Amino acid sequence: MTTATDTSGRKLKVALIGPGRISTAHLDAVRATSDIAELVAIAGVAEEEARIRSLVERFSAQRAVIGAETIFADREIDAVILTVPNHLHRPLAVHALASGKHVLVEKPLATSVADSDAMIEAARQAGRVLMVGQCRRFFAGAQMAKARIAELGSPLNITSIVGVYTLEPKASWWKSAEQAGGLVFGLNAAHLIDTAVWLIGARPVRVYADTMRFRSVWEGEDEASFIVSFDDGSSLTGRLSESMNPPQNEAWIIGPNGMMRLVDDRNLWLNGEQIHAEPITAYLDGDVAFRAQFREFANAIRGGRVPAASGAEVRPVSQIIEGARISAAERRAVEIT
């Protein structure tokens, strides 16, 4: 059960931990939600102090903080946004939740199912919101696809591609397969898989995956293909790449009664007719999806309800990613239980 945070007469007090490259999109979202939330602090490690202070000034935060412990100990802070390396999601989220903070954690939820479960249980015990930054489902095109998905009938056959062009790590932890959770599986799989699981609305039961590594600058896979089977007969075929130039993000959603095409989670076609169009912007500067995502987080806290993309809801994404990595390593299909 999620307990509402009493913010009557005041705004939700928010801190961000982890001043990395994705932090700016979340900070813009907090600033855009200034009617109900305020940015109290930005925190990180000592080596990040210059970056922290720059972000504090840019986004009008109240203070810069070195170390997460100070944030956890501050009773005035209601919620934290975690934009830290993937392998730190579990320890920081569990500590934050145990300290009474609500948590919005960047995707992926965690690098393993065990870590995901620990975070979900910590949120349950604390009665706090745990939401995952699956921002792409908050674009209007994706929302319209969800609203009209029943028109296609069931089961669904989804083919989805998410490819970016990355020649070298953009953060030191990308080099480590353990810290990133692979590479392309740890960085981009959560976007593709979450959208598909959300649209299908059934339980994944099996995954088979194959991976490659084109570049030796990191330990993890930079190419991946996988097939996921669902208990209602639906299927997802996914393709992930760190070498796709120009980048692509496209899904074909086929049902017995029709077809959708979703491009960049913003532009939607139904049976060949475009029914929603939305401009593509540089997401690191902030965009409508990050802003809608944070507003959902804040409103869930204020209302004492489970948010969209809660930890528990997104758990199947962790199951599929973990199963896919095992499948690729062992060259076999993996059952998801």
C-alpha cells in the first residue's frame, strides 16, 4: 500500500542524485512542474562537484550536496530522482525508500531480477512510490497506441527496432558489462521491451536471444536480437544496435484486425493512415515525455496511489532482459516464471 505524502499548502520537495548526462532531462521536468514540486538539492560524489554546482545554477536548485547520505537524512525531502549508473540503482533506491523517500529511478529498474525484487519489496515495506523512468510511454503517440490497441485484436505480433550510433562509451561505467547490465541490453532494451509489454498487456513466458560485439571499447554486447513469447500467444521480435546510423526507433504492431506503426514513440499510423504527429526534440534538453512522467510521479505521491510504470509493473522488463542475457550466453531459450 502506498501512503500519500501530505503536501497540503506546500510543494513536493524533490532532490536528484546523480548529475550525469540524463539528469538534465529530469531536472527540466521538475522545473516544468513547479506548480506542485520544487527542486531542493542536486547531489553526487566529490569528483562531480563542478558539474553539480553548474546544474544547481542552471535549474535553480536550492543547494548542491556531496554524498547521497545527506539527502536520505533530510526529513524535509519527500522524493528523490536517481540518475546514477545502473549497478547503483538497487543500493541507493533501497536506502532512499527505507529513509521514507519516494523514488523515481532511471531505467532500467535494475541490472537483475533479484535487485528489482529487493527494490519493489523496499517500496512495499516503506509504503512509498517506486516508479521507473520509462519515459517513452508518456509521448502522446504511444499513449494513443495504448488507447486504441484493442482495435487490432489479439494476439499481437510486434517487431521493434531501437538503434543508436555510439562509437565509444559516453560514461565510464558503460565499459563494464557488470555495471551496465551488458551494454545494449542495459542501455536501450528497457525502452523497447517496456513499450511492447505495456501494449500487449500479457505475461512474457519465454525469450530467446542472440548477441554480438562489434567494438572492444566495452565488455558488453552492442548488437542484440531476441524473440519473446507471451501467455496469450502474442510475440515480440526485438532488434537493438549501438551501430545504427542514422538512429532508428520504430515498431510494427500487427493484430488479426489491423496494424499500427509507431515511430520514435511519437508518430502513429493505423492501417496506413497517420493519426498522430509530433515533432522530435533533443531529449537531453527535456521534452514532453519526461515532463509528463515526472507529473505522474508527483501526482501519485500526492494521491497515495500506484503510478504508471511502477516498479512492480515494470518487473517483467527485468525478467525479459535477464532471460535474454542468459539465453545469449547459453545459446538456448529461457523460460520466464
